[in-house]
Amino acid sequence: MTDVYPPAKRSAVMARVKGKNTSPELAVRKLLTGLGARYRLHRKDLPGKPDIVLPGRRLVIFVHGCFWHGHDCARGARVPQANRDYWVAKVARNRARDIRNRDDLGVRGWRVESVWECDLKDPAALKARLEGWL
């Protein structure tokens, strides 16, 4: 199956995919702020540059996109038909990197939690989880 976009358009579409300050990340930060949590963003001195860092609680939170990090929900389990081998390998590398970062942070004494993009469908449940972590 060929791509529905010409190469220049596909390049422009992919260039707009953000790594920081994504909509799911902003939603989680808004919930944390509502709970009175103080946090730092994208600390470069920690493995994986966690999306949200609560230094006083020794807690880091990664906000993962289901597709990009291979979640087991419907969106994460979807594999594109075009260039299938590339995408399977890409998601596998992302998952391996996530595990490595989680382990490295754990060795350093940090609690590591993940919020998946699909978790945002139920804000009340997500807020309860965040309260539990705090």
C-alpha cells in the first residue's frame, strides 16, 4: 500500500509531531496543578528527560502516546499498513528505551509512573490515580 501523501507533504505532517508540551501532557499538568502539586518539566539530568518531575516526592511521570510507545489499547495496537516493518521496529525501540529509562530512574531512587494517552478519556479516574501518587 502506498502512502496517501506525496513525500513533501508526509515530511511536513511528521515534522508537526511534537515531543514536548503535547495535548495529553498539558492535560496531566493541568490536573496536577489543580491538585496543588509543584513540578518541573523535562529535566535533562534524569534518564529519558521525564515529562513531569516532582523532586520533593522523588516522582517522575512520563506521559506516553499510545501509538508511539506501543500501549495495549486499540490505538496502541494499531500498526500502519505502509512500511510495516519500520513501524514495528520503531515502536519496539521506543518500548525498549522506556524500560531502560524506567530501570535507570528506579536505581537512582525515583518512583516512575506512566500516564497513557487513552487514560485521558476518563479524567476523574486519572485524577484519582494522580492523587494516589501524590
